[in-house]
Amino acid sequence: MKTKTNRGFLVVEMLVAVAIITFSILAAMAVTQKALYVARLALHESEAALLLEEGAEATRILRDNDWDNVSSLSNGTNYYPTFAGGTWTLSTTPATVGIFTRTVNLASVNRDSTTLDISESGADDPKTKLITVTVSWSEGDATKTKTLSFYLLDIFS
């Protein structure tokens, strides 16, 4: 009888050990999967930040070459920066960089006639534009977006 009881305990101990090992492996796999997702998200966020800055610099380069490159663009239209032939251009043809879509959008700027500060009302300032660069990409089922807005002035005339 002592042998049958020991065998019963041995089976129970083995089942408990297998359950603990299985649970540990599944938990480790879940942690690894989440860590990979977070690492991929961090990489995409970093790449998007670099693309934002590059889009801003591309717009500044266009301004530096000739203010008409910026002032002749339509407000509210999505433009896509592309680098071709050794120079930057803004095109209305959608373009992607890997998984990212980068757009540049322009808006008019008003200035207070007394203080010359940027304001909601006032006279239109044709030598200043509000530039908004947006980078978007798909992350799982969601679309992630990063945005950078800044003022661009005609500093050379």
C-alpha cells in the first residue's frame, strides 16, 4: 500500500510541475511578445521624429533657395517632400518613406497691425507661413501620427 500512495503523489507532483513549467513558458512568451512590440513602436517613433525634422529642414531649404518656392504653394493642400536631382521639392503626388507617409501643409499667418504679433485676426502677412509637417504610419490596427508645426519667414528679402 505504501507504494501505491507514493505513486499517486508522484503523479500529482508531476502534474503540478508540468503546470508550473507551462505557465512559466507562456508568461515568458507573453513578456517577450510585449517587449518586441514596445521596441518596434519605439523604433517607429524615433524614425518618425527624424522624418519630421527632415521635412521641416526640406521646407526651410526651399525657402532658402527662393521664397516663391513656399509662397506660391496653396494653403491647406497636402504636399509631399521628395528629394530628387540633388534638391528638395514639394509635390502633390503622395509619397511614402518605408511605412511612413509625410505631408507638409501651409497656412496663412495674420499679424496684429499695432504690435505686429501673430494673431488670429489682423492683416495677412504674406512673408510668413505656418508650416505643419505630419508623419503617419500604421501600427497594428491603429494609425499613429506625429506632428511638428512652426513658422517660416521670408528672411532674405
